[in-house]
Amino acid sequence: MGTRTHDGRDAGHGDGHGQGDDGQGSDRTAGATGQPAPEGATAPARVLDRLRHGTDPLAGAARRAVRVTLAVCVGFYVFRYALDRPVGATYALFSAVSVAALAHIPGTGRQRAAVMARLLPMACALVTIGTFLAVRTWSAVAGTLVIGFCLAFIAAAGPRPAGASPGLQLLYILPCFPPYAPDTLGERLTGTVVGVVLVVLAEAYVLPDPAVPGYRERAAAAVRTAARCAGALRAAPHVLPPDVVRQALAAGEAVRPSRVPEAERPAGPELRERALAHTGLAVRTLLARLRALPAPGPGSPPGPGGPALLGAVEDSARETAALLVPPDGPAPAPEDAAAVALGTARARAAAVQPPAPADRMRHAALIEIADAALVLGRAARIAVRGRGAVPDSDEGRFWYATTSSPRLWWIRLAGHAGPRSVHFQNAVRISLALAVARTVAGLDTLPHGFWAMLAVLSLTRTTAVQTRATVRTALIGTLVGAVAAGIVLALAAGATLPCAILMPPLMLAAFCIGPVRGVGWTQALFTLVVAAAFAQLAPATWQLAEVRFLDVLIGSVIGITCGLLAWPKGAHDELGRSVARMLRSAAEEVAAVTRAVTAAGAPPPAAEAGKDVQHALLLAETAYAQFQGEAQRPPGPSPDWQSALMAGHHVLWGARRVLDAAAGPQPDEAAGHRVRAYGAWVAEGFARAAARFDVPKGGHRGAPAAAGGGGRSGGGPQPSDAARDAPPLFFTATAWLDSLTTDLGRMAAAHAVEDRSNPLGRRSG
């Protein structure tokens, strides 16, 4: 689902990395903590208090289990016994289970309720389509293939659509099986609506979850830290104290997407979510630039306009923080006075050139800080005010502000429409597996064949290794559950009352224990639940449990087979290929920009910079996000993926800044030659790093080779750059190339560790 790069462009919804972010520090902002029960409270009171306020996984699973069980049982029993509508009871049960249990929508109960309410029209449409496509096996299979792909591919739109996808799949799967009964469509839709509405009400009002800080709150806290850093840099000795540096590192980590709960990540394609993601990346950039600001030389003043510019940055940051999270009391008028003052101060500082060449590098860094603060303020205003805050300039950086919502959705989905996207791969894999399962169920008239498709849906993972491990545990759990269900059905001897009594506690246990203890427990307990439910819908014997195990076994075999045939390693190899493509695009971008800004004639517009890098970064970050959730890990050190992704962001940010600076005075021939040589050296380093990350088809990652910059003499960083008598463009370009050299050093250090651990050259991942 996806954040954008530093300038707001799509970068997937993986772990974004801002300019200068070195991956250090950690600030895992915790959610709301529970309120302990008073001393002397009884055991039931302590249990209830933990259920209401606990933030541990068991407490969260217990709250959800209570809500799901309440919604399912109310709908099922009303339709089955009060109204004598078994079809309505079936759809009330499975619609509630699909959106509340099979779907994994992130967030608190009320956040999930809002998502589920918006899914209701789609749920009804899927039930209708499935009902009519059940007329023939081939039509049901074709529908499964197309709808299965679309519902799985929508995961590219962010964590919430990705979480809702499995539940929506089930709402098509259930009606696409025989009997073909379009005359029952009204009852099916009634049961679906009632089931979903009951879940929405339960999620919203029953045992509400503790609140957690939203992304705007996290971003506002980071912006306030940036304001403190700017204030500290105004005073002598004009460097950040160690404790403030630690605070800046922690603040930057707190808004890193991987440190933020899925429900709070601004990962969707809509305007405000893109702008909020842009805000988070911009504040991390600002913090990194404040940390990296060089101190004045010994005995030198802080530079012309330096304290005033930092003061304007501090005021603008405080204004932005108040915009994101208004303070108590009446909100100030949206005059943006501090942002206007910062723009004026930035223009005034840019018009002044320090007389001493040694001070010009610091002066260029101060201009970079002001630019980052201006971008931060503009992104935050769009995130809060929407299209009413579209900036008058910088359209390229904030292109999404003037783009319609349908177009934003199209851009997001089109960016993943290809076999190099892990979202596309996952959608192909699951849709093929579901279509095969539906074909087998239709040709062999498999009893309760939708259980086989449900097994495919719930047990197939993104790698063949994970699928095999999951299936093994699931089959053991299903077998245990089937034996227990057979005993229960045999003892019930066709009576529905025992099953009606057992279903609520079994369901409560399944949805409470299963998410905490794993897929084996889930399958065992859910087998008991479905046996108890189906025994109330039609006469059932112990053989129903046998059919359940057979269906799960068939679905598991299909899932394993399709997992082996369609990208069996998941994101494991695709991540290496995506990062290599991104680094090669970055190498070309660095070389092209440094040539363009030192050549005669006008350079290309800054808005056109890095389009190839941005798309490659989109795919690489998405692959990295999936890779982090995959259990498949070869032994030994792994590549430093974060440093590579961070370098991609640095290339994008710096290319735009250097092209913007090219509007000023041009460097002389010697300085221009130095920028071109340095850029070629860095570009060659990126190309070598790409060869290290790449994974040829059927092979392993590149064998050990030199990493870092290229080998051209005079091309690398030189201490004399800081003292060169040159215009601001030279210092802007060399500062950018210096930061990229640091990125190359990080990647080279990780490669060296791998080489020592893998002397034969077989790379881990």
C-alpha cells in the first residue's frame, strides 16, 4: 500500500527512508497502556480489566473474539431459529466471519468498523455475482480467476485493502458453489447485510480498543523535535548536543513506516494520505539535515544570516506542528505567517555569498535545511486542509495535489501492474490456486467444496517454504479438530440443541486462542465451529468431519503446488532484482544530473528528475515490506537493504535540489569538471553495488566484488572541495555526492561482512 518518495512520488507502502536517515535509533511508540485494576480487586475484576484495557496480543484477540462471537451468534440464531431461514443464517454467519475473522483489517475496533461499513456494497455485489456465475462450473472458475486476481491485487492500495481482501474473496467463493439458486438471492443478500452490520456495530461499540497515537501525532512530535534542534543550532557553538542528537534520531525513527502500526500508516493512494506520507518523509529529511549541519570553522562567525534562517526554520516547524495537532484552545487562523517568513529568509540568505570559501559549504547546508522545512510545511498543509492548500509553485514536488482521486488510484495500481511487482505476483498465485480449487470441486462434485477454497485462501503464503510449514501445522490441527467434531456429532445423534449450545464457546475459543497460538489451533477449533454450525443447518453425522479434513487436504495440496509453480521464493529473489534495478537507475540519474548542471544551456526541469528511480524504488520498497514478513531466511549476514533504499531516496531528493540550484551562477570549467568527475565516480559505485544485489534467474546474488565508488583518479571525495572558490551550485552538488558516498560506504561495509561469512561467494538474502 504506498508511501511516496521525498517529493511525494509513489514509493510503495514499505519502509520509507528519508534523506540522511542512517537507520540508527529506535522509538517504537507504544499504544495506550492499560489501567491496572485497583489492589484487592477480585480475580474476575482483574480479568475484565485486562480484557477492557490490556494491550497485549491475548487481550486484543479476546476483545475481537467477543465481538465476532456476539455478531455471528445473534445473526445466525435469529435467522435459523426465530425466522427459520437457513440460507439467511448461512450468509449471516459467513459474512460476519469473513470481514471480522478471515479479513485482517488493521486498527482499533472503530477503525475496522469504518472500513467494514464501506465494504458492504462490495460485499453485496460479490454475493450477487457469485450467485449468478454458479450456473456452470466454467463460469464460476472464470469468475474466481478474475475476481480473485482483482481482490488480491487491490493490496497495492495499502494495508486496509490488503487486510480486507481475504474476507471479500470468501464472499464470492460461498455463493459461486452449487446449488445454483438465484431465487434465494434476496435471502442471501439479507443475511450478508445483517452479518456485516452486526459486526460493524460490535466492533464500534463492544469492548472498544485502547487508542493509539495516529500518524499526525507522531509527525507533530517529530516536527517539534526539529524545532528544538533548530533552536539549539542558533546558539554557540552552533552544533547539536549529544542528547539532542539522540532525540532527533529517535524522532525520525518514530515516523518511519516500519515503526508505525499498519492502521496508522499513511499508505493509501488518496490525496491526504500521500501528503501525510510526504510530511513524515520531509520531517525525517529535516531532522537528518539538522544533525548533519557542519559547525563554523574555529573563530569563524556562524555565517551571514545563519541564526536568522535557523530561527525562521524553528518558527515554521512550530507552526507546522500546531497545524498537525492543534494545541488546546481555539485553533489559530491559517495565515501561515511563519512559513511566509521562512520563504523570505531563505530567499534573502540565498542571495548572499559568504566571502570565505570555507564557509560556503555550511551556507549551502543552511539553504538545504530551509528548503526541507518549506517542503515539510507545504506537505503538512495539504495533509490537513486537502486541495484547498495546493501550493502556488513546486507543482512537480506536489503533483498529487492537483490530481483527481481516480487518477491517483490509477497511478498506484498501474505502478504495480507487471510481473516485477510482488503485489502482482501474489495476486496471480492466489487467483490461480483458487481457480484450480474451484475446478476440482466442480468436476469431482466435492462435498462442501468451498472448504477446499477456504483452505487455499487461508493457508497459502507468499513463499513455498512458508506454505509447506503452514500446511503441515494446519493439517495436524484439522485432523485433531475433525476427530473431536466427529465425536461431538456422533454423541449428538442428529440433535441440534447440543450443537447450538456448544457453538458460542467454541467460536469464542477459536477466535481468541487461534490468533495467539497459531494456525494449528485455529484450524482445530474452527473445524469444531463449522461442524457445530452445519449440524444446525442440515442433518449431519460424524462423516461431516471426515469431509472437512478431506477438503482441507485437497486445498492444501493445491496451495502447495501453485506456490511451487508461481514465484516460490516470494520476495526473496525479487527484492534483490528490484534493488539492483533501482541502483542502476540511480547511477544513471547521478551521472545525468551532474553532466546537465555543468554543461552549457539550461538543465532539464527539476520536476522531471528521477522518474525511472521513483518507479524502481516503488517496486523495491514494496518487495522489502513483504520480505520482512516472510520467514524464509538463509543463515548468515544479509544485505543491507535499508541502506540501498535510503540511497534511492537520497538520489531523488538531491537530484531535484541540484537542478533547482542550477538556476544560479554556473561554476567555472575546473569546478564543473570536478562535479562531473565526482558524479561519474559515484555513479560507477552505484553500478557496482547494483551488481552485488542483483539475482540472475536461476542463480544467487553477485559474487564478492569491490563495492563503493568507481576507480577514476580524482573522482572521489576531496577535502579541498570545501575551500574551493565556487558558486552555491558547486557546494550543493558536492554535498549531495558526499551523502551518496556515505551510502556507498554503508553498503560496502555490509558487503564486506557478507564476504567474510560467505567465502565461496554464495550470497545470503
